[in-house]
Amino acid sequence: MSNDAGSSPNLPTVRVGKLDTIPRVREELGRVYRDARRKAGRDLSPSDASRLAFVLQKIGETLIAQDIVDGITTRLDAIERKGGRS
């Protein structure tokens, strides 16, 4: 299932951007999901459905993580505007 870069001369090189932020990871998970969903077709096997559901679960987790980060950032910004006092 996994191919190391350069393991086969017939496989194209796939470039993946940096996965160093939650939005970038979420975007890549979305690409993985959409690609897998297209390849699976309309009639999903139970194993394909399980794999796709797992990817969707991970996308949901990144959305929750981003909400948490956004909430913390908003609160910190409010504290800074008040001059550091709570």
C-alpha cells in the first residue's frame, strides 16, 4: 500500500506540501479521502467503507483541534487587549 519515493521507476512522484499546521493536515486528509472515495466507486465494500470512515473521523478530529486553537487564540488576544489582566 505504501510506496517509498523511487521504489519503482514507473510510479510518478507525488509531492506533498508541508504538514506543519492543522489546516494543512486537514487539507491533505481531504485530498486522501476524496481520492479514495472516487476510486472506491458507488458500491463500497465493507473494508473500503471502514477505511473511508476512519479518514473522515480524522478530518473531524482536525476540525475540533482547530476550533480549540482558535478559541485559545481568541481568548489570548482578548487578554492582551486588556493589557494582560484577567
